[in-house]
Amino acid sequence: FSAPCSAILSSYLLGERLNLLGKLGCMLSLVGSTVMVIHAPEDEEVTTLDEMSSKLKEPGFLAYAAILLAVCFLLIFYLAPRYGQSNILIYLTICSVIGAFSVSSVKGLGIAIKGFFAGRPVLQHPLTWILVITLVASITTQINYLNKSLDIFNTSLVFPIYYVLFTTIVITTSIILFKEWVTMTVVDIIGTVCGFLTIILGVFLLHAFKDMDVSLGNLPEVLQSGQQVPVTRDDKNILIEVDNSSIAPEDKPKVFMIYT
């Protein structure tokens, strides 16, 4: 609930514009995420670090982690320097992809903490320190790129899109790591797909029509007139827009040469 609420509250408390379609997109994203969580299968019970280590070493998860790392490196070293300042999805995708490793690390460290209080030698297990290093590195990267995104783009857009991407990656990671698709029924599969499509529709409404001035006040006039909705730009990276069309060619300074 935090991301859609943050988008709506930022429009009122921070003065950032969120039109009617953006609010509808937030609600659809929230509904789709809720449907996905409801139909997601329960996690497989893992109680020891040895069991967690065996899960992490499985070929399916190793291939999935390698793909995520390749995508992350491509985004950080190639796409982010070129398109990060203009495309909101670059930084947020980095945060979401890294979130798969942070959530897995938190899951493993939770097992380690339970084992520590149960008197097990978890501090001597190498997986504990691998999970700590992974968690610190992933959280640091997430905070860095999330702050970059907040410095450039509208807060009402950043949090909902990040919420959708992060939730999708986390659920996918959990399904692959714990093989949850084995216990999924047909109803759960249909519900998960419908929830994901609802999330996509919500993000599309939120991002594609963010510059349109549409509200409940002017909606009847817009529907009746059929005219183009006025567009306003309020992104943080747009400082000033200069219109030079009013400068006529004859207004340019003229140079006179006098021959003697």
C-alpha cells in the first residue's frame, strides 16, 4: 500500500501533479499486486542454512541469478549513463533487479538469526557472511539509484512504478527459488496472470498520460468537446522551456557597411 499512497500524498503534500488517470493507475497497480499476492503459493518451509544453501545452489536459481546479474550490469554500465537522466525505468529497474538478491538475503539471514538463538553455530557457516555481504551491497545499490531517480523524476511516478517492478521481481524470485509453481492450481495461475496484466495497465495509465491535465473537474468538458487535452510538463529535469518562434527574421540585427 505504500507506493500508491506515496504517489497520491506527494501530489497533495509536495505539490507534485498527479492527474485522474495517474490516480486510477495507482489503484489498478494496487489491485493487481494484491491479486498476485493472494494467488501466490505459500513458501516452502526452510529451517536451516544447509537447506537454504541447497536451494541457492540449484541450477534453475543459478541460471536465474546469472540473468539478473547480466541485466543489472548492462543497466548500470551501459544504459544508465546514456539514458538514466531521461528514462524513469532505467534506475528503477536496477533497484528492482537488485531487490531479488536483497530479499533472498533477508530470507537466509532470518533463518540464521533463528538458528543463532537456538544455539546453532551459524556464525561459522560461510553462507551467513555471504548473505550479509550480498545484503549490504544490494541495499546500498538500491538506495543509490532510488535517490537518483527521486532527484530527477516526479515522486508520484517513482514510487508506484518501483512498487510494481519490485513486487514482480520478488514474487518471481520466490517462485523460482522455492519451486512454488509445483503447488500452484489453475485458479492461482489465472489469478496471478490477471493480476500481472492489471499491474501493467495501471503502470501504463500512470506513465503514458502523466502530462495530461485531466481531473474530475474538467472531465465532462473534455469528453463533450472532444478536444485535445492540454499537456503540462512538471518533471524535475525540465527547468525552463524557451520559445524562439516569436523572433522574426527581420528582427535580427542588421549590419551596415559604409565605403568611402
